[in-house]
Amino acid sequence: MKLAFIIDPLEGLKAYKDSTVAMMRCAAKRGHEVWTIQRAALTWRDGCVAARAQRITVRAEDEVWFAVAEESVLPLTAYDAVLMRQDPPFDFEYVAATWLLERAEAEGARIWNQPRSIRDHSEKVAIAEFPQFTPTTLIARDPDDIHAFIDELGDVILKPLDGMGGSSIFRVLKDDPNRNVIVETLTSFGARSIMAQRFLPAIAQGDKRILLIAGEPVPYCLARIPKPGETRGNLAAGGKGVARPLLGRDREIAEALAPTLWARGLLIVGLDVIGDCLTEINVTSPTCFVEIAQQMRFDVAAMLVDALERECGNS
């Protein structure tokens, strides 16, 4: 297969832990061509979406893990599959990219995750579709509504709707002397909507990342355990990742959501679960492939490439 990955700049990727690099390494090992595209290179002209792309050879070494073999401007229909793996922020340029990718789909390109579904699934707000699995949650922009929620529950988490990696997440108690300035800052004095959720003490046992690939749960999850003095389990915020078998409520949530999300063209999904509660549905560039593979000897990237081969008619 000829695979294209729309990713962040290659030089900035941490190959030793990057999930997309793991996918590319697995694909290359099976003999598939690996091409990379920068989002800024996407263009549309005369009914064709194209991009300047680099075909790379992928190495096992983490320090110098790739080499550019050739560079060419190609229509996205030239690839067997295109994977959108760019990290947020989910800003206007990200939305514009989904518009272009949707046009490429109309021309016959196979793109995952499906552009419309990426655009339609806010990684925070998407949990509202599945309230049976969520903690007590408020989405609002009026500070009075948010303060009333804090007063009612006494201990809450506040976060922006467009953050990632644990950025700008606050735990706020009812008597927190900084609660006014936190709410003012996150909402820009009532100009921006944010999410407030009941604080879940089970975060001490980890914020679990559950991966879904082509409608099937990966049989292991990664519990991201906060470092001492933290309430955020995100690896980017210093959390420690501990892989575990997918059991009980975690499997129940995964199996309930997987068919619905796959039917929408979401090939790779990362569910975040704390205790028994679903807190986020990540669809832009879910990670944790490498940590699960290293600890459980289960090759998540191979499961992904298997799915691509099935979907693209190769075995």
C-alpha cells in the first residue's frame, strides 16, 4: 500500500514514544510505502486536492529515525489511505484542513479519521451523546452557571473545550480563594464555553486511555497515574503510564461506543475513562500505542495496519 500521514513536523516527533511513528514503522516493515504531508501543504485547484509530500524510509533508531527518499506533489487519491494525525489545537486552520480533506474524499480518497467526523466530534463535548457513562458534567460559558455548579458539587474539574495534554485544567473546590479568577480566565469573562465535571477521586488510580481501532477495542488500556501533588494523569503533565487488561466497566464502555464511532469513519479513537466514568472521546491523534506495546507485548500499531490492509483490500 501507499500510505500518507498528515502529521506535525518530522523533526519534532519523539520517535521513542510517538504513536504515529509506531504506525509508520509497522507499515514500512510490511513493505508499504510511507509518505508524510504537512497540513500547510494541502491545496485545492480545479477539482483536485493535492499536497507536497515526502516519501520516507523509516529506521529503528530513535535519534535519526527517518530519511527522505523523494519529494513530490501528488493528489490525495494517489494514496491507498491518508491518515490525519495532526495534533490540536483544533483551530480554524484545522477546520479548513477537514474541508479540503472532505473534498478529497469526494474525489475518491480514503481518509481516516473521516474529516467530517473529526470536525463534528469535539473531544470534550462528544461525551454528551453518551450521558449514561459520564460524570456529572456542565458545559457553559456564563460564570454564574459555572459558580452554581461549583457550589452544588463542592469539588470540580474545569477545562477548556479545545485543550490537550492536560493544559489549562484546574481542580476547583467550593472554598478555593482563586475560583473567581480561574473561571474568569477560562471563560474569558463569559465569552468562551468551558466544561466543568465532578471531581473523580478515582483519578488516583489513573486516567485510563482506551483505544478503539476500526470498531474493536484494543485489549489493553493505559492508566495514566498522576505524579504526587497533581490531579492530571496526562503523560504530557508528568503522569506515569501503566498498562492493564481491558476489563469490567472499561470494556463495557469501549464495546458500547466502538460500533457507533466506527460507523462514522473514526478508525482510531481514544476514550478517556476515570473510575467508571467516560470523560473525553479523542479523535484527532490518539496516542499510547507505544506504552501498551512495550508493557503488554501487544502490537497496537500492527492492529492498526491490519485494519488498513482490510479496508484497502490488501492482505
